[in-house]
Amino acid sequence: MRISIKRLLREHGFMALLFESGAALFDHSDLQTAICIIIDIDLNNESGIDLRRRLIAEGVTTPVVYITGNDSAANRSDAIESGCIAYLTKPFSAQSLVDPVERARAGAG
């Protein structure tokens, strides 16, 4: 899924970086220069929503797009409360991912 998302974003003119884990994301030094961060809500051993909250606590205000294969009212509510710009349930169309990234780019410029 990550590689497909990377290809899709590159096809639309975006540079995309992949991270194996939340810790790897935190180790990246240029998060503030990113247009947005795409986070799966169900990461291997952690919550993508908790990861977003840790980013905010560290001062990273980069817009977030959540993706999930485990849609629930609780996930959706928590995602919106954490300040996402989009919440996408798998499977989703390519355009439904590209659109919020485009909006984030327009807001960043």
C-alpha cells in the first residue's frame, strides 16, 4: 500500500518519502517542510492517531491525511478531533487521496 501511494503521489508531481514506523518518521528532520503527512490509523504496534498527537506535542503542525481499513465511528471521531484534513477508508480512489494533498499544497504556498 505504501509503495502504491508513493507512486501515485509521484505521478501527480509530489515527492514522497516512506517511513517504516512512527519512530522513523520522528527521526526525519524536515517534517515542517512537508506538504502533508499520510498516516495509516492502524500502524503495526501503534495508533496513527496517537502518532499524530505526539507530532503536535513536538510542534509539528504539518497537515495529516489518515487512511484506514478499519473504519469506525470512534476512529473517525478521534481522527477529526486530532486535526486531520482528510479521513479515507480503504479502498479509496486515487483522486480522493490526491485532492487533499493538492489542497494542502495550495494552503502551504
